Amino acid sequence: MEQLIVFLVLLLLGYFFGRAAEKKHFASILTREAELKNVLLFSMRLPPVGFGPSTTQLVGGNVVVSIDYFKRIAAALRNLLGGRVTAYESLLERARREAILRMKQQAKDLGATQVINVKLETASIYQGQQQQIGSVEVYAYGTALVPNG
């Protein structure tokens, strides 16, 4: 019985600390998105009409986010019942937005005002004998347009 209580206490602590860390990360993302809103992103391959001569540079942002045990347990329960796995959705949203922010920051550091041909790649990093997802990687990349002059 003691072991069950210890497990539940640790599970609850992990849930609350994990949630606090996730909230803090989302707040950081919102702040940085506001700071980098002037670096425009486009999925098209060519520069927008009217954009003057520019130098191009490949830019990218990469992030690996680990899946905590609470999310893994919540996802396992959801797999039994069916439906959306919201625990993983928030993880992927944070990873995607963070990767885009890192790419935009690299573009800004180069003096770019726009990034075209933006693409996102994702990968799961497995761990353990049962090939459980341990982390997720998101890579955002594109072509930064640095205005000449």
C-alpha cells in the first residue's frame, strides 16, 4: 500500500511540475513570437511580388522535446478509450512553435525580413525495448531573404 501511495504522490508531483514548466514555456513562446513578428514566413518557393533584390541564406531551427511520464500514461489511457491524445498535441505544438521561433531568430540575426519556402520536419526518437516514444524532434527550415543595401 505504501508503494502505491508513493507512486501516486510522485505522479501528482510530476503532473503539477510538468504543467508549470509547460505553462512557463508557452509564456516564453508568446513573448518571443511578439518580438519576432516582423520576420514574415511564407510557404511559397519564390519571393513575394515587389520584394527587391536580396541575398538568400538557408536558416533553420531545431528542437527536441522529451515526453514526460505523465503524458505517456495519459496517452496510454487514451489509446485504450480512443479519441484525441491531447497530451501529445500540446507537446507537438510547443515543439513546432519553438522550432519556428529558432528559425526566425536565426533569420533576424542575419538581417532577413522574410523567410520563404518554409518547411517543417518531425521525427520520433524511440527508447526502450518496446519502442516507446521518448522524445519528439521538430526541424523548421527555409530560405531567408536579406535585403541588399
